[in-house]
Amino acid sequence: MHRLARSGGSRELLRWVSGRAEGWAGLLDGDGTVLHGVVRGPDSTVTDAAEAAALATEGARELAALGARSFSFDRGSRTVLLFPLDGPPDASPPVLAVVAPRPLPDGLVGLLSDVAMPLATCWAAESVERKRRRVDLAESRNREAVLHLLMTGQLSIAHQVAGALRPALPDPVQVCVVECPTGRRDEVARNCAELSGGRSWIVRCPVYARHLILVVPAGPDAAAERQLGRRVADAVDECVVGASEDVPLSGTATGYRQAFHALAVARRLPARHARFGSAPEAALVVGAAGARWADALLNPLLTHVPRRSHDPGSQELSATLASWLAFATHATQHLKIHRNTLTARLRLIGELLGLDLGRVADQAALDLALRVRATPSVLRAVPPDEAAPRQPHRLDDILREPAVQEWAAQQLRPLTASGAAPSTADPRTTLRTWLDCEARLGPTAAALGLSVPGVRKRLTRLESTLQRSLLQAPSARYDLWLAFRALDVAGADGAVR
């Protein structure tokens, strides 16, 4: 009994008791609910087990009504034996129940009396472990909620929720995405906590089962903390880490995208660690005109009032759109909603905005608009020296701005091969075809005359060239579409002139 208690716990003890009794054995709570039930008889069926469990439930309720220390009764060809286990005074211990055919095996009653103590010990230990797991799950969900608030720019609420946890939210931060070996995420999370000395936020990614998201203190006084990603990659075999630039706490969403793109690069490096290369954020170069364009584009969504109280409002729809643009169909896991709910919300958003959310062009415009709205440093005021300020409501007007043109050229500069003539092997041709085919591999392969694996290999190689993720969300496809469109607009203007 003690060997089974150490190696298999209460379940293995019950299996052993069931075999000795040649019947059914289980644990029940005070109202007769079966907590564990086992039957090992060679001729046992599901029906036999269900009937035995029903008899045990009847006996447990009778035992509770009598307040007795043990209870037995005969029903047909079976005998039901019940013994309450010992437990703490402030908790209701379970009841050990055995349903065995008559005549009972010799010594069965004494055996049940002996097994009650190790079974009670096992149950108490397992109860503590279950409570610990519930506490861990609750803390994990709270940390996930704080991260979600940070990603949507709700800093004050994030600080309030984080106040009950540790550590305090740092500002500025560096965001790291850690890709863990399969089945080892909890272990890696503990390693990250030890390596950070408890000074970093560690969140289990709700979208990717192998990812951890670290929000690490940054700035001049946090040089050691900013090396956490590299230390994790060095300490844990097979871990891959992508790290962002230093960003303000309000820019956590930007930091996450940067870290995710750096992760795509780190997978191909021997050190298994990469930091996001310096590159301007599109939302920072559009200026006040871009901010007004974003407000106008999103206005039908931001001012939406639901018809019924239980329908999603503007804030919930905006969060759904942002999550879907970042994670595609994985948004259901991020938002904890059913896929039909996601589909219905996206249909409503498309109707409100008059856009086709299946087109990369409309997705890119919405992604840019949401990022502009989430960037506090983007000014929306009209310059006082403009007597008749323009109010552009077209994306092409924004993309013509010199700062955006410079940004677009910088985005595509890694693709430029000196002296390379345009062809189907040209990386720009591959990317443009992929974007024109709505980032779908099948149509892209058909357009380029390649196989789907061939297109995937090309795009994977381009991830290293661009130092951005393309095939896995969050993807750089929106920025790339905007960059190509900006250069097209500039080329068309030059042709007209």
C-alpha cells in the first residue's frame, strides 16, 4: 500500500483495492458525487461500473445522514462498504466506497480499514497540489490580463491589476519572446524567474503554446536585466529568444511585434538569440495628417453604439480587430472567444468600415490606423501656419509624404540586389506576388510557377533577409504592402509629372 501511495497516489491504491475486492472501488464526497472510481474485474462492463457507482452514491448519502463512522448494506448480489477517511477538521474528507459481489473475500473489511490511512494521506497531498495548480492558473491568467491591457494601451487599469502581483510594472521596458522546447514551457518560466531575480514580468503566451513573453526593465539603470533574453538562450538548450528595442511601457504592443520579428531571425542563428534591428515605426512617420486620416478611417468603428446591451461595443470591436490583425485565426485563443463569434464580429467591423477584411490592402490600412491611434506621441493638431489645412482621407495621400517615402525605402532596402534584373527569382517579385495573392501560398505558387513548399522556402529565406516574420503572425506583410504601395504612388506621381 505504501509503495502504491508513493508511486501512483490514490488512483493506484483504488485500483489495487478494486482488484482485491473483485469489484468497484472509489472515493465520493459528502453528497455522493464520485471523485474517482475504478473497477478491475475481468468480466466488468461499463454498465456494471455505472450500477456500482449508483449504489455507492446511495450509500454515501445514507452515511452522511446517519453521521456514522462506517456503513454497509446489501443490494441484490452485491455488498456496499463505506468508510469516511480522516481529514482536517475544517474540511469534509471523502468517503471510501467498495461495491463487491457476495460472498466478500476473506479479510476485506480489515484491508479497507488498513488502506484508509495511506489513502487519506494521498488524497490530502493531491488536494494541496490541485489548489496550488488553481492558484498558479489564476496568477497566470491575471498576468495574461495585464499583458492584454498593456497591448491595448490601457495603462492605468494594467497598473491597478498588477498591483496585487509582483513585480511592479517597469517603464521603459524591453519585450522578449522565448520559444521553448515542446512540453517545457513551465520549466523555462521557472528558469526565467530565477535568472531575472523576480524583476521581470513573465507571461505564458495565450496564442502560441511554446512561447513565453517577458516584459523586462530597460533603460540606463537596467543593463543587467536587458541581457535576460540572451542569458535564457544560453542557459536552456533549444530555447530561441527574440528581443525588442527599449520601448515605453505604453509601447508594449510595438515591443511585442519587434520581439516576434527578432525571433524569426534568431531561429537561424547559432546563438539562438537576436535583437530587433533598428527601424522606424510606421505610426511615427505619418505625422498629424496621418493621425487625422486614421481617426477618419476608424470613426465608424469608434463611434459604434450596439443595438442591444449584450452586443459588442466599439471598444470590444476595436480590440477584436487589433487581435485578429496581429494573430489571424489565433485571435480566438487570445480573446477567449469562439471562432463563430470572431467571424460575426469581423463581418460587423467590415460592414461598419465599408472595407473587405479579406484583402491585404484593407488589412494593412487598418493595422496602420490602429497603430497610429495607439501611439500617444503622434500629434493630431493642425499646424497654426496652415491657412487652409488639408484633411486627407485617402491612404495614398499619407504615403506620398516625404517621411513615409523614406520609411518605405528603408523597409525594402534589404531586398535590393546590386545589378539584379527583375525576374521571378527577384525577392521583390516574390514578395509582391505573395501580397497581390492576399498572402496565400497556393495562389502565389501558381502565379510564380512554383510548388507551395518552394514558395514557403523563398519566404523563409526572406525572413532572414528582412529580419522580420512573414509566415507566422504577427507578420510584417502589412508594413511591406504599405512600403510597396508608397513607392508605387511615388512612381505614378513621377510619371504624371
